[in-house]
Amino acid sequence: MPSPVKEMLYKVTDSRWKNKSTVFTSQLNLEGIVQLIGEGAVGNAIVDRLLNPSKIVTLKGESNR
């Protein structure tokens, strides 16, 4: 993920963390999201704010498209 995008995602997640609900949807599983965001201080902080506290809902089955 490019650094400017990562910084913006951090700002959004940090400003909403523990204050407001945030819905994050993806076709990637959790490991794929972590790999996409990347490691390092900013990447780890984003993942921390997305997962603490969180409820993960995984949909299974055929696509409805």
C-alpha cells in the first residue's frame, strides 16, 4: 500500500477508534488485509485499530451477483 494511502487510512481509523463505529468490507481474509496494509509502525497501528475491538463477520456461499 502506498505510504500516502496508508497515512490517510491511519488518520481515519485513529480518529474513529473507540469513538464511532466503522464498517470495513473486503474480499480478502484477515491475513490478506494485513499483507496489503503492510508491516511497520503505521501498518501495525492500523491493524490494531481495526481489530481492537471488532466483530468479524465472514460470509460463505455462492456469490449473489
